[in-house]
Amino acid sequence: MSEAVANKPVETSRPELVVNYELKLKMQTGYIKGLATFHQQVEPPSKNGYVKYQDYHYVKLEDLINSINKGLKDTGLAWLQDTKTEENAVSVRTIILHEDGYIYESSWVTINTSGKAQDIGSAMTYAKRYSLGTAFGVSSESDDDGQQANNNQSNSDQNSGKRESYNANKTGQQNLATSQQVKRINQLFAEISKSENINLTELRKSYLIRASVDSPNKLNPDAANGLTQELVDRLEKDNAGGQSHD
């Protein structure tokens, strides 16, 4: 009798394993098909953000969300984001769900901040945009409207199709931000300082600390693009009449 009892779990576990494997495969297949449909019908997000004195267009978070939500029609897909703030850092991850039960969870995008409300707010916006765009494979970064089309660094970014998060600057990397990128960042720092009547040096320091550098000249091209986007978002809020940034 003891021998029969010992064999019983083995006999009953095999069909269960087969069922679970088939169910998992079905869920994965449904998710992949839904994602394929999404990429066929999604339209690039509009660049409705605009800073007049910089003649600079950029993608807003709400435009990215709108583009993705329209592309999700009849795909069986939905999404949500987890956020957390701890030790002066904000973290965001994107979760994509399919109606068959499959769940995809992206890695966390973490950005260090100075701990001030305006820095936390702008960092959270950037992290949400970067995480969401990366999870769905939709470009969430701004571009220069062709101004850097001849820049080899920019070309290498386009070929790889990858972007690094704002604070992902790599020390020792040979490719550094272009003079045009550095100039734009410094101009944005100056404009925000003037707009909000805050100390320029402290403003610069609060942002550069996140990237582990002491000067925009030491940023790599991707990190420079990320910082530019964040500063543009902040200034756009100032121009719209509010300076809370949270």
C-alpha cells in the first residue's frame, strides 16, 4: 500500500505539468500576436511640446500615452505602471497584460534626484515616458528635427534603436555630448533659473548629480538628450503658468 501511495503523486503530476505548459504557451502566443498587431497599427507620437525661443519640439508623456492607447485597439493588450519613491530616487516600471492571461513586467527605471519636489516631479515624468516607450518599443525621446543628421553619434543611436535612461551616463566612454547639446543644456539651465528665480549653480548641481557628472560636457549623447528633455518639460510647465513641478 505504501508503494502505491508513493507512486500516486508521480502519476497525477504529469498531466498537470502538460496542462500548465500548454496554457503558458497559449498565453505567450496571444501576447506575441497582440504585440505584433500593435506594432502594425501604432502611429508615432506627436511632438506637440514646443519651446519657442529654442525652436525645439519634443514628445510629451500624454502624447506618447495617446499614441500607444490608439495602437492597442483590438490587440487584447492593456498596460499600467508601478511607481515608487525612496531615498531621493524615483522608480517606474511598465506592466503589459494580455486578455489570455500573460503578464509582462519591464525592469525598473530608476532616477536619482535631489529630493526637492520639482526634481522628483520632473524625474517621475521622464521615467514614466522612458519606461512606457521602451516596453512597447515606441520612441519616447525627442529628436533635433534633422539638425544632427550628420552626426555619427546620432547615427549609431538610430542603428541600435536603444536609449539609455537619464542617469545612465557611462564614465570613460569616448563618445561625449556634442557642443550643440551642451549649449542647449546650459541655455535651458539659465532660462529655468530666470523663470523660477532660483540659484543657477544649485539648479545645475541638482540635475548633474543624478548623472554622476559635474559638467554637461561629461555626459554621453543619450544622457544629454535625456537631461534636455527633462529641462524642456520643466520649462514648458513654467511657461504654462505653473512652477510646482510635482
